[in-house]
Amino acid sequence: MELKINFENEQAVEQQIKMNMDRLGNVVRDAMREAAMETRDFMQARGAEDIEEAGNFGQRWQDALKVEVTETQRTFRVTAKMEASEPPVVYWPVFEYGATIEPKKAKYLWIPFRGAAGTDVWPSVYGYPENLFYAESRKGTPILWDKESKEPKYHGHDSVTIPKKFHLHEIMKDEAQKARAAFKRILAEMRAE
């Protein structure tokens, strides 16, 4: 079935329809752009907040989270990624997914005792075996002790399990799902103006 409508002033009607479509097309595109940028801003803010709340993660961790909007002729794309180029930030997936870490060459992973002076470096940098000696605790835990002060500095483990601390994928997915509602709201606001 075909429906055909003829107008007496067909040329004027066609011109009005084209003008309305052009105007509405720009409104739709502007609404898409604004919704994409709003989504970007929410992803960036919530992601940075999640990193900050995860524990001892400074500004460089938050700065590595990049959320960008790219525009093509018909679409807007919001892309979130971690742009980390140096340790420790390059290890962000460990905190996003969780991981079990095992020693590569040594028998143990050496973890510094909390608050022990000078343990902000690896045992080899601290001076193992020159400045540290190995002994087990009464419970059988391997410990590296300072030879001079006789204080415990590092405790050894066969493996360390790091739990998931970041929720970046969940945040990005949640904000992406909200983008359609944001677009509808912004479009309605723009058309009401």
C-alpha cells in the first residue's frame, strides 16, 4: 500500500520540512554531544573517586584515568582508559581485577613490616644479605632482620593475594547505561527552549 500526499504549496512545505529537519538535526547533534560530555565527566569523577577511596593511591593514579569523547559525522564515542607509563601505576589491572602474586626468582616475596624504618625499598636495595639476616619466627614465618639494630624489617610469603580494589569497569558500564537517559533529558530541554 502506498500513501501519497499532494500539497497545493508543495515547494513551500518541502522547504519548511527541510528547515525543520536541519534545525532538529543540529539540536539532536548538540544533545548527543552534551550527553557524551556529561557521561565523560561523570565517568572521570566517579573513577577518580573510586581510586582515591581504594586506599593509598595518590594523584598520579587518578591522573592516569583518561576519559575522552571522539566525534564522527554521525556518532559520539566515550572512551575510558588507564594511561599509565611507569610503575607502580602500570600495575593498575592488579587492583582492578585482583591477583595472586608469586615470587619469580626468590623463594619468598618480602613484605616490609608496617612502620619499620628504611623498608620503603626492596630488601636487595636495603642491603640483603650484607645488612640483613634471615631467621624464622616461632610460628615458622621467614623474617629478614637488621644485623645492626636486630629489628625485624621484612616478612616472607610464598604468595600474596591482592583483592580487587578498583571498580572502574563497573563505573564505566553504569555511566554508559545512563547515557541514553541523559540524551533524552538534554534533548527535551533543548527542544523546550
